[in-house]
Amino acid sequence: MDEQYIIGRNPVLEVLKTGKEIEKIFILKGDLKGSINKIVGIAKDKNILIQYVDKNKLDQIAQGGSHQGIAALVTPYVYFSIDDILKKADKQEKAPFILILDGIEDPHNLGAIVRTAECAGVHGIIIPKRRAAHVTSTVYKSSAGAVEHMMIAKVNNLSDAIEKLKKKGLWIYGADVDGESYYFNTDLKGSIALVIGSEGKGISRLVKEKCDFLLKIPMFGKVSSLNASNAASILIYEVVRQGYEKKRQ
């Protein structure tokens, strides 16, 4: 498997907490303040090799990203299956709450969505293998390390994945500017999957046809759509507001 770098203090700290295999940690020479000290302490306890390097080395690893004086060499993210996500919900004795991302190509958006989803208790995220952002160091950084706590499934066909979820009893709600009703007027309790499309094209036609309901967010300004991660946050926390945790306990 190819190697992958995680950059930034919070992402590296989160990876250390998960027990994921870390081959080496690179730290800027002389930069041992604040959370760097905590990272060094945990790494030494885990017998992880630490290498102190100059700024040029970290800049090269980060490829323009903000490394904050630290980077970790790790094995790549291991994707899960839809069944893994459903089993997670079952183990928690909760109805499944899943995100389906259709054509999200910006890794910063993917990372932001993962962070919100993890905070809100979403059981897993489904992404397509083609024409979509996958888990990279940028996603790790943008999610503040939340990727390591989120099950992400990568599938060949989103329509087939939706059919599988329907057979498992989930209702599919798509975010669309031409939705039938506003999200806050829709019952979002029970086993559900939210579909979020790309900023430019929205949800693809075939995926839209598979949705049980199409929801819209009120737009009163001159800009016709929200950033995908913002739209996802609004809908995710509407599910929470409607009693997600309470209903599933």
C-alpha cells in the first residue's frame, strides 16, 4: 500500500489516539511548544520513531499545506463497507444515520463534512469511487483528524448503494434547490440517509430519482446555493434537533 502523510497538530494528535499505525513523525527542529510536547510524549510511549527536520523538509511533505511544524507518515486510510456502517448503528442500538456524498470533489469540503458528521454522531459516509474527493492528507487536516473516527465507504455506484439502504429500511432524503418541502417542515426521524450533491451540479439525475424525498434550504440572497459543507451541516443538525439521539436510545 502507498504511504500517506498527515500534517498539522490536531490531525496528528487524533491519529495517535486511534492506534492507527504510524511509521514516523517529523517535527520541526526547535519547535517543542504547546501540543507538540504532548504529541512527542505520546509518540515516545508508543515507541514511534521521531525525526527532527528543517522547515524545507516539512514544506516538501505538506506540498503547500499548513503543517504547523509536524507531519506523520502513516498507512493509508482503510475504507469500510456499507454493512460495516449498518453494523455500527446496530451495535449502538440506534437507527442508522448515513450521509451520501454525490460528486464532492473538493477535499476541503469533504474534510469539513466529515468533521461535522463525526460531531453529530453520523454512523458513516458513502462516497463514489469516481469523480469525487477521497481521503487524503488535506481531508485529514480539514476534518481536524475526525476522519480517523468516521466510517467511510467507497462504492462503484451510488444508485446501487441507495437501493441497498432502502432494502435495509432507510429513507433517502436528497438536498435539492427544487425540493418538495423545506427541510424544517420534513419529518427526519427514524433510519435515514441524507444525500448531498456538489456545489456546481447538485445531485446527479440518477441519484436524485432514487431519493424518497427532496429537501430544500430557504435562499433569500443573490447567491443561489450554499457551500456543500454548510448545506450538509444544516441538514445534519436538523436531524439531531428532531430528536436523533433521543429516538435511538
